[in-house]
Amino acid sequence: MDIRIGNGYDVHALAEGLPLWLGGVKIESETGCVAHSDGDVAIHALCDALLGALALGDIGKHFPDTSSEFKGIDSKILLARVMELVRSEGWEVCNADITIAMQKPKLAPYIIPMRECLSEIMGVSVGQVSVKATTTEKLGFVGRCEGCEVYAVVLLKK
């Protein structure tokens, strides 16, 4: 059996009055991510991890922010397209592990809905998708509520 590990990272600035989407779920928040798409930083990091595991570049290569086709696009669509690519190459997801660093709002109530949403799009069980949230103890740009960063790791098998 062949296996591959992929690592993804993404960061977006936060601004008042924008919707906040994380892991395919709309989060109740006064701020949202500034982005060309819907700004779902968790899905973007996950897509980068999946693409990176197969040495297929990054999300910007496949869905450039210079293209009007992707302006305001729902990131769930991007993840579905990445999963089509992963499967077309003959790979399956063993598991995905996502860590969201954000000072506020508290994300605990949204973890299970995020896991359910992502697992459905990826075509895997909820038990194969981990989502964790942390703060940075008020340190750095995350701690100052200026942005959100996400780390994602995936294991693929063929």
C-alpha cells in the first residue's frame, strides 16, 4: 500500500461586517475573513494538504484569486473539486487533522458541525476528520484578533 502525507497552512485577515465561514459552517461572529472566495481558511488549508500530499501544487494554482470564476465561491465547492482530483489519481483519505487558531469567537460549539460537513464533502466518516480550535493566548496577529490561521494534515492511501 502506498501512503502520502500532506501539510496545509492558510491565514486570512479578519474584518468587521464580513461573514465567517470555517470548515464549511457559518460561524456567528462580528468579523469574517477577507478573501477572494468566501474565505473559509479551514477548507483552504485542507485543500492545500490534500494537493500537497500528491505534489499537485496548492489551492492558488488550481483556483487562482485572479480569476473571476472563483470570486466569492463557496469553498465547499473547491474542496469537492480537490477530492475529485484526489480520487481520479486513485487515492483515498485515511484521515485529516485540522487546527484552527483564532482568539474569538469560541469555536467549541461548531466543531462537530464542521467535522460533519467536511466528512460529507470528502466522502469519509466523521471519525476520519478531526477539527480542533485554539487561541494564541492573545499573542501575535491571531491574539490581537487581526486574523485567523489554520494548519491541516492529511494521510492518503492508494
